Amino acid sequence: MSTIEPTAQGRTGPTCPPQYSPYDSTRRTVVNDIEVYVFAWPSRGGVIILEHAEALDLEFLSLDPLDPPAKRFDSQRDEDALCRRLLLLGAKWWDSEARWRFIKAADELDDSAIAALEEEAEPAPTTRERRWVSVCWPTEGGLWVSEFDTNLWGIEEGHNVIPSDATRLRLSRTMDERCQVLKDRFNGKFYKDVSEYKGHAFINSWDWKDAGEVGPLVK
């Protein structure tokens, strides 16, 4: 993420929000040159996406880390079950794939996305949309959660910005090792049960979420 402050200097007139590729509710796993994404498609609408997915995450989801599936389940019941499990890893529940792509473009300082935010043609990122979250599930029970603010469209919590060495988590070989890293290095908080979590992530949102962050959950 960049620390450059966006500016509207030199721009005149209204700017239309950037357009993105067609909605595709069939994909499951996308592997590009630098990271892995896992998509899930809840019956309520929207899309749940885990970015920077690791082998530990895929194992937790009962997906093959060496040959992850490219397509979603045919059964919506099975898809909803995976959606719920994906949320337990700190995945975000976006209003739509288009909203996710827009926020990602803004994070990468795409000119058209930044202009749309500056001119209020698109809503600013919500706290849940901008949050960095890491979750682990130790063998003895409970869960550990670390969450930080990001510099996406400014900084809301200057005392709680994502650490520069967050990629250290990728070195964890087991969930227990990840929990130890969250506890020792990333201000991890322990919860006996997911129902106890009251933070800004979507971890237990399946129990209450019936609307989007800035609009409807698109089906």
C-alpha cells in the first residue's frame, strides 16, 4: 500500500466511476503472479473474498492447496456452508464484485477510481472494507484475531496501522504457529467463541448481515 495522498488538482468536471469486467459468480480460486484469491457466493447476495490466501487457509476450507478448484459448488447449500467458513478466516463480504474491484483500484491509486472518490461519485471505503484482518484457530479451541487500519483513502486509526512486516505470517506452517505469531507480534486477541468477537471484520457476520456496506447485496 502506498502512503501517497490522493489529490484532485488539475481535474475539472464530474468523473464517471470506472467500469470493470462482467460479473462472474462461478469462480472459486484465482491464482495470479503474486497472490491467491478465494471467492464464495452467498445466497443473500454479494461476494465473499479472501485475499492473500495461503495453504493453511485452503486446508481450513477443505480445499486442495496444490490444486485449488477453479469453480464454485453447484449446490447453493454447499456454497453457503463454504461462505460461512470463509468468513471465519477474516474474508470480506463485499456488496458486489464491482465494488471490490473499485476499492482495489483505489488502493492501487488508479486515477479514475481516486477521481470517483474525490468527486463523491462512489462512496468512500467503510471501516469494514478497509480493514486488514488475520484469523487463526488453535488446536486447543477458540480463535485469535489481529486487525489493523490501512492507509486506503487516508488513515482512520493512526495508532493501529498495519505493521510493515505483516507478510511474516506467511511463514507459519500450522494454525498454531500462526496463532503464536498473532499473539507475540501482531496484538492478537483471543476469543473463546466466534460469537464473542465484536470487531470490525466480517467474521461472525453470517448471523446478522442482510444488507451491503454502501448499497444492496447484489445477486
